[in-house]
Amino acid sequence: MSNLKTKLRQIMRKTRDEWAIFAVKEMGISSETVAKSYGYRSSCDLEQTLKQGEKDAASYIGSEPCARSLTRNVSKTTIFD
């Protein structure tokens, strides 16, 4: 039962982080406001989450499976002038 609770907490946290990142980056809401609304201890915690999200995105794009899928999609598309 505790394993299930742990998994649910991880899912909830990820969802909260994703919404917080969306609110700051896409909607332009200040990190202090988002930190208070989403239950972060401080805006510093939220800033750390934002930085981690950028690192994850950069490492995903640089990963081999992502690069392979990007290459595959490009090779299927032919552009004629």
C-alpha cells in the first residue's frame, strides 16, 4: 500500500511541477505567485524545478532515440520548390 502511495505522490508532484512550469513560462505569472499557489516552500524551490525541466529537455533532445525519431521524420518529408 505504501508503494502505491509513493507512486501516486510522484505522479501528483510531476503534475504540479508541469502546471507550475506552464504558468511561469507560457502565461507569464511570477514565480513567487505560482510558488504560493502551488504549495512550494519558496520561489527558490520553483526556480530549481524550472532549471531541472530545462536540463531534462536538453538531455532528451540530445539523446539517441530522440535524434533517431527526428531524423526519421525528416527523411519521410520531401519539400519541392
